[in-house]
Amino acid sequence: MQRIRVLSYNIQAGIETQSYRDYVTHSWKHLLPHRSRERNLNRISGLLHSYDLVGLQEVDSGSLRTGYVDQTQYLARRAGFPHWYKQVNRNLGKLAQHSNGLLSQLQPSLVTEHKLPGLPGRGAILGYFGEPNNGLAVCILHLALGRRVRMRQVSYISELMADCPYAIIMGDLNCGADSPEVALLMDRLNLWEPTAQEGTFPSWRPMKKIDHILVSRSLGIEKARVLNYLCSDHLPVSLDVLLPKELDIAA
């Protein structure tokens, strides 16, 4: 069976946060550039380079606060990914470019962007590897804070991916593993989550599991874990996916 290594990470625009106090003392970093952001991005790239597929949330696509650095592009080049895609979900001009990102060692056959239901600012990237209707579908998303809106968003995703026999959904879902939102996704798309009980937020005391990687039951899983990597206020989630022989992910 072919093995691909998958990682999902909310990088908080490259801001290192290690306590609740940092949300106040480092709040200016959400508006202005600083040297420590580049150092932190370099640390993150050191983690990413050993993976085949990476889903990023809370990436900035080039604004004042990042010194106009497109963080998805920067991490892709620094970590050696030949294929990368960004989705700007909340465009605040020069102030901020809130985005999702997909980094891939594999060439996708198709990449699409989708605006999620609710107020503007939430979206999903859907990448297909192999035939769109019979290959591997990988979705990176960042859901809303409110439960009612999240239910609409996961319902939209479940309809969008209803015909995908092999699927990976990853991102910051802003809800727990036992939530109705995750249950809806798993029931409608026949998914499961290997790291269901491990906390990811806040990174310095991970009590909540809001970052997830859900996979089709038709796929094998090894080495599923939450990584103790303190570069953000979230911890990254990692797993190895085993693809069945009949699944061809060549573009």
C-alpha cells in the first residue's frame, strides 16, 4: 500500500503564543511586522518538510503585518513543496489577508475553492489527486465560531464531497470530536478520526480538541498523533494514510 504523510496546522499567521498573557502582550503582532515571525515560520517549515500533504489555517497571504510575505508560498519554498495553493477568505487589504493553504509533494489533478455558508471570511480548499470522482479528495477548511453556522458549513461540505469514495478532511473545525458537527461529517461521508481524544488548543495546555483530520474508512491509518510543537496557539495534527492498491493518485 502507498503511504502518504499528512499534517494539519493552524499557524496563527506565524505568531508564537505560549500563554494567555501573550494574547495581550503580543496583540500588536496581528497588525505590525516583527522579526520573530520569520524565525517562527522557519521553525514551522522544519516540521513541514517531511510531509506529503499539509493543510494550513490562519495563514496570511501578504500584508503589512507579515512584511507583505505570502506565508503559504514562503513555507512551500522553504520546506520544498513543488505544489502550493492559497485561498484568501478575509481580505482586509494591507492590514491582513486571512487564508487557508495547501502544500503538496503530489501534483493534484484539480484544486477548487469554496466559500462556506455564513458571514464572509470562512472557506475551504478541495484538492483532487487522481480522477476527481474516483481518486483522493483532500479538503482543508476553517469553520466558524458559532455552532449554528458550523452546522450549515459541515452540511455544505458533506454535500460537496458526497461522491468522493476516498476523502481526507482536515483543519480547525472550532468544535470537539464529540460535537454534532463532527458527527454529521463522519456519518454522511463515512469518516473516522484516529486522534479523537488528544487536545490541540491552547498549545501550552491543550484541553480542547478543535483541530482534526478525518479520513474515509476505506483508507488505512498509522502513526496518528498530535505533535507537541509550540509555534502557534494550536498544536499540529499528523497521521500516515495508507492508500489501497486500486487507488491511483497520479495526476
